[in-house]
Amino acid sequence: QVQLVESGGGLVQAGGSLRLSCAASEGTFSLYAMGWFRQAPGKEREFVAAIGQSGAIRYYTNSVKGRFTISRDNAKKMVYLQMNTLKPEDTAVYYCAAQWRGVAGDLTVKGSYNYWGQGTQVTVSS
């Protein structure tokens, strides 16, 4: 069982930056691929970014490419999402998710993840 706890959300003006963090309880954190998803009110939860077990492979949804950066620190069991040049349409609850390496599923698909955090709210004002 992996417990994930997100932090770093908040209210920011358009054009600003935030850094989200996700702390994992699992001792074998390096065996999990990690992802960030977001869900705006009335919308489906959507993929934002993902990173492979070693950090060598990274994926982003088109709308955040060039603005967001996902990274991880396996020694600290942490994954991060640096968000720059934020836009009002980035407003959502952001969720951290973990996929066990044995799943080897599409990292852009929320159904392929085994564990989820509770989410952190990001609000971008115009």
C-alpha cells in the first residue's frame, strides 16, 4: 500500500508559478512510475504529466508543455510538478498518482494507476 500526500497548491495570479510536491510512504518508491492529474469542477480528471521510475522518461499533455516540469527524487520519495506561466484554465484540484512497475500501463491513462493522493487545490486568478 502506497500513501501519497500532495502539497504546494494555492491561489496565484495568471503568469505566476507554483511548485507542487507529492510525498510517498512506500519504501520502494523507485519501482513506481508517477503521474500528475487534475480535475476542474464539472470536468473529468485529466492527465497532466508523468515520469518513469528512473526519471529518464517524461510525458506531458500538450496544454502544459513548455510551462510545467515533472521531476522526482527517489531518495526522498518525492515527486514534483513545477508550474510556470500559470493560466486561469489551469485551475483545478491536482492529484498525484503511482503506478507499480508490474502494471506497465499507459502513463497518460488514469485507470492504469494503482494509488492516488487526496489532491491539492490550485486556483489561478485572471
